[in-house]
Amino acid sequence: MKIRSSEITMSAVNKKQYPSEGVPEIALAGRSNVGKSSVINGLLNRKNFARTSSTPGKTRTINFYLINNEFYFVDLPGYGYARVSKTEKEKWGSIMERYLEDREELCAILLLVDVRHEPTADDKMMYDWIKYFGYNCVVVATKADKISRGQYQKHISAIRKKLEMPKEEKVIVTSSSKKIGIDELWDEIVSQYEEHGYTITYGE
């Protein structure tokens, strides 16, 4: 994918702040520190484009990144940080539910999990939530550079079992720092947009 332009257009906490021009979206969800910003930066081949929080679990906005003036990456608030209070967790839940419950532009959600570990109860809850609202879910296993290639299948199997994934759903193994799986992830992103009737150009 050739990136001609990328910009953060807004950070939103309610529907009135969402983009309204009907541009298609793919969202990224995952635990705090799973590497959502790194994946976005890796996809765009930029080091410090996506926002990161200096305090894990404190980002409570939905960030919209407009790519090539064609589509959005939507960075959802991270979850599962142990030091976040019950009130903060409830706030996170309400922000997420408002976005997911009726977002026509949303084509699919990339659920990021750390390839080294079994998905947590929060990951399972997020996966079930995505399915409940009827969106396509692509599981992205991050930080693949931390394990050997020979261990990939073992860890993929553990992820599938924990999330109770059907066979037709994909797990894409990635490492932003080593560029592992980035091309495959781009192919999947374009495929998800096309499945929903949008044409995304590779810009070559």
C-alpha cells in the first residue's frame, strides 16, 4: 500500500464528534500496551504518527486517522489496565458501546492480542462484543518478533481456543518493528473494505 496522506482528523467521545461524511472505517481494539499505535505506525510506515499515552489505560478518546482521503483507521481506547478504577472502566465501556452500537461506516474491527500470551478475559469480552454487534473481526497477534517462527502455530492455536474462534476467521501474526505480517494485514484490510462495497486503491 502506498500511503499518499495520513492525518488525525479528530478525537471523539460521543456520536456528535464522529466523522459524518460517510467514509468507511476499520477500527483497532485491544488491551493497553498491546501495540495498537505501533501497528498503525507500521501500516503507515511512520514512526510516531499514532498517538500513545504516557500513562497506560488513560486514553479515553476514539481517534480517527484519515488515510489517503479514502478511509479511516479508528483507534479505540485500550482496555484491561489493572490500575484503572471501576469508574474509568465504566466510562470506557460507554464510549465503546456508543461507537459500536450503530456505526454504519464501520466495516470491520482488528482485535489485537499479544502473541506471547493467551487472550485475557477482557480480550474474550471484546471479541464477544464485536460479534454481538455484528462486525467482522480479524484477530491480529502482535509482537511476533518476541518469539521464534517455529512457535507461531502453537500460539495461534492457543489464541483460537481461548477466543473460541470459528475456522474461517483469521489470525494474522505481526511485528511492527520487523515488518512481519504487515503486507498480509494490508491485504486483509483492503479485502474487508471491498467486502462492504468500497474500492480502496493501493496507490502504486
